[in-house]
Amino acid sequence: MNTSNHMVQSNNSKISKHNINKSNKKSLIIVAIIVIGIFLVSFGLGRYPIPVKDVIHYLFAGIFNQSSLDWDSSAVKVFFYIRLPRVIVALTVGAALAVAGTVFQGMFRNPLVSPDILGVTSGCSFGAAMGILIGGSTALLVPSLSFIFGIFAMLAAYTIASATKGESTIMLVLSGMVVSAFFSAALSLVKFIADPYDKLPSIVYWLMGQFSRVTWDVAITLLIVVIPCFIAIYLLSWKLDVLSLGDDEAASLGLNVKLLRLSLITAATFLVAASVSAAGAIGWVGLVIPHIARMLSSSEHTISIPMATLVGGGFLLLMDDFARNITTGEIPIGILTAAIGAPFFAYLLIKRTNGVWNR
């Protein structure tokens, strides 16, 4: 009798797991279709509208038959030299910040963690401000210094945490707070000594985040950094599920906890540093989107990471569409993400959706 009950429970568990996996796949497909729709519509929005049928034609012609395109046409120039790199960067930055937030929240076992927990965003912001102060809005100098100081901030936080004897995750958080405070103070100093009529407005505008300066060089460099990090994080996603159980449990299952944590931190940091260096400091995406991804799928990282990739990319691309079409001037993207992200996060806190995190 006990054997029969056990077999029934086992079969029910298998059926339930199959239904959950099927539901998650369906959700991923639906979200992917929505993101593709936003992707296509985004090309046609702006002061120079392009019909969707022309967008599809340009995309296929650009991939398979470039000779059929009239490269002297204004529409073709706008599409390939302005809209396409901008759309690619907006999608990539949104996906990168969302995935980084998902990784950090899973690794620290805390749904309130955001990608700037190790001070990377503060380091990137200081580097960009230094670049503007030294050489103006140079296409190469500003993003390069931003990226370098972002990586340096992560290394500093990890080094400080490694030198302590406390619990590793807590020490990492505290070390990140120290590094973030230091670079925030350094950024304030740079703004204090910057020319208030020339350099300071450029620094402030950059810190609010925007895609207006995006070029193909920025887009290609961003993809070169981000794609390998996406692949590495997805391959480690099942180990992140184990790490979320706690260091002792992960070690008992044979995982090298220190190496795994360092690998995930490095990959996520590169995502954040590359994103901030390309588009400026854009807040709330890495904090809120992981929650939405788990609500739409599951807390299992093998599922929530692909979902966060889609939702993050689609969300930031949609915000960019609003930013450049709501008014005659372009609203900094960071203002819109904060205006939408903060109320939504407040809603999550009020509803106390702990079940979304734990399920």
C-alpha cells in the first residue's frame, strides 16, 4: 500500500513539474514575441517615421542582400546609422542590467539587492566624469575610463572582503558600500571642480543615462563584452540555484563556492560596467526586472535568467521609445526608469510578494 502511494505521489510530482516547465516555456515564447514587436515598432518611432514593412525589408536586406538598398536614401541612413545601433544598445543594456540583478539577488539570497551593490555603478560614474573633465565628451575616452573604474571598483570591494574574517556574503555587501561611498565622494569632488558652464552639465546629463550618443562602435564593443558574459552566466545558472541554498549546502554538494562566486561576480560586473559605460547610470532596471521575471516564470535561475534577459531588454527599449517621443526634447532614460521602477517596487513591498521569490 505504501509503495502504491509512493508511486502515485511520484507520478503526480512528475506531472506537476512537466506542467510547470510547459507553462514557463509558453511564458518565454509570449514575452519573446512581445519583445520582437517592440523591437520592430521602435525603428519607426521618432521625428523620421519608418513603416514596419520597410523596417522588415531593411533588416532582411541588410543581412542577405545589401546591394538592393539605396544607401543614399535618408530612410536607409536613419535606419542603419542611427536607429539600429541605438535599438541594439537599448536592448542589450536592459538585458545586461536585468541579468546582473538576477545573479546578484540569487547569489546574495536577497531580493532587495541591485547590480550596484559592489560599487560598480559608482566607479563607472566616477570614471566617466573624469573622462569628461579631462577630455570632454570624447567618444572613446569617456566609456573606456567608465569601464575601467567600474572593474576596479569590483576588484577593490572583493579585495577588501577577502581580507576580512567575517561571513563572505556580508563582507562583500559591506565592502561594496565602502567602495560605493568612496567613489560617490570622488564623483562629488569632480563635479565641484568641473567648469559649471561646460563640463558640469555634460557630467550631470551623462549620469542621468541616455542613448543619444550611441554609435556602431559603442554597440559592437558592448556586444563583444556582454555576449560571452551572458553565455557564462547561463551555463552557471544551475549552480547559482545550488548557491542560493547557502554556502554550506553548496559546498556539501561538491561545488567550489569561492570560485563559483568569483566567476558570477566577475561576469555580472562586466555586464554592469559595459552597460553603464555605454549608456550612463540607469537605475531600477536591475532591481525591479528580476522580480517581474520571477513573477512571469520561476525562481529557478535556468528559467528566470532567460526571462530577465527578454523582459529587461524589452522594458528598456520601450522606455527609450518613450524618452525620445514624449516631448520634442529627449528625456534622460534614467528619469523614466526611476519614475516607473520606484512605484512598482513600492507595490511589491506593500503586497509582500515573498512567494514569488521562494517558489
